[in-house]
Amino acid sequence: MEVPEQDTREISEFTCIVWVREAVRVLRDNGILSPGVDVDKLEKELVSLGQANDLSVAVGQPYQFYVSEYCDA
């Protein structure tokens, strides 16, 4: 698989991050996610939440649900 043109400035090889970014675009463009979803801001938010919860997951604490600041319900 190839890195989408929108991501080639920052990412050189296809990874799970590229897959998620493209999935968000496809969902947004097909009306599943709100039209205003910013892929870059959403990625930063997800990375931040993942880092904040890394230790909790490592010790087996229950997962938590979050509502993104960047996705309208």
C-alpha cells in the first residue's frame, strides 16, 4: 500500500498511523464522520490520550471511553 499524497511530507512508509488517517478521511468524506474533522488534530489528540493511558493499560486497568474534541456526535 502507498502513503496518500496528503501524508507524504511527514510520513515516508505505510504504517498503522497512515491507515487510520486515511480511514478517517474516507469516513469523513462519506458522511460517517462530521465534515469538519481535522485529521492532524485528531491524530495528536489520540496520541496524547494513548500516552496518558499507557501505564494504566500496561497494568491491566479497565479501558476508558473518550469523546474527541474534534469529532461531532
